[in-house]
Amino acid sequence: MGRSLLAGLLLCSTAALAEADNGDRVKSVQRRPLTQTGRVSVAPAFAFSVGDPFWQSVGGGLAASWHLAEAFALEGNGLGFSALPTDQLRVAKRELRARISAPHVSGIGDLSLVWAPVYGKFAFGANIAHFEIGVLVGGGTALLNKESGGGFVPQTCWGVRERIFFSEWIAFDAGVTTHLFLGHADVGGASLGRFGTLVSGSLGLALYFPDSQTDPAP
């Protein structure tokens, strides 16, 4: 009787462990919440300048991406900015009587190739969130503001971007991009050509179209 009871307990324990292990395996195989290949994503975003001691540029824009594959996309991006003077600029002009003149942009337009080699997931409360991290490189044009002479000048850009996927059609989008452009600066009363940079950060949501016709890839 005792041996039969012990054998029964061992059998029940083995079955319970097997079921738990199977459940763990099912939970560990998380599928991608969306597929990107062949789809278009549109990402309106709030944009701002980073690291400029004299001007704080804020604005917004729109990025549209055609996803050639899960890790590759062709992206068109347009941003508009309004430059606001910082306290450091006011102090420099008032206390040091400094004449600060450097090229600034009021708009950016570019076409970039995006490559996202990093794909992963992390725990988000009781859920699993999927994300990708990518790099972009491209070029286009920059619109100088009036103080910089106005007009369009060529620019090139590179940066990093992250997307966190929430569902089959929406993702959180964040990125930092450096824009290098040829502008004009006032030096000793003369207008000279010089390179300017704008480091911009962006935050927004990416919307995917059309609806995916296939199951998300694992």
C-alpha cells in the first residue's frame, strides 16, 4: 500500500513538472507583435535640438518609411524648427558683448536608409515588450533661417533609432540624428560659408499600414 501511494505521488509530481515545463516553454517562445516587410509606417514626432548652448530649437515633423525587409527600410523625413535663445546666449551678449552668429536651420528634409540589426524583448509588467534598435544614414536639404541668410543648402545626416512595438499597427518611436549642413556665418561684418550642425531628438508613435496579411514572425 505504501509503495503504491509513493509511486502514485511520484507519477503525479512528474506529470506536474512536465506540464509546468511545457507552460514555461510556451511562454518563452514569444512571437513578434507585428511584421514590417512590405508595409509603410508613418511616424509624426515632436523634435528638439540637443547640445546647443546658445539656441534651443523645438518643432515637429513627419517620417514615412517603406520597409523593404524586417531590418531594412527607406525613410523620408521632414522636420520644422523654431529657434529660441538660451540664457547662455543672453549672458554672452550682455556681459561679454559677444556677437554670436552661426548658421541655424528652420527646416530639414532628407531621405535615409535605416538598418535595424538589434531585435529583442524585455519584461513590461506582466507582458513582454518587443523592440528594435537601428542606425540610419542619408542626405537631403536644410532650410536656413533668415538670420543665416535663408535659402536651401545641402545636408547629410546619420543617427540611431529605437522602436518599441505595442501591437500589429503601432509602435513607440525615439531617435537622435545629427545633421551636417553648409551655412553662412557673420564674421567681422562679412558673410562666410561654414559648416553647421543640428543634433535633433525625436519622440512619437509609428503607425503601420496596411494591416498585415500574415502571422507575425517569431
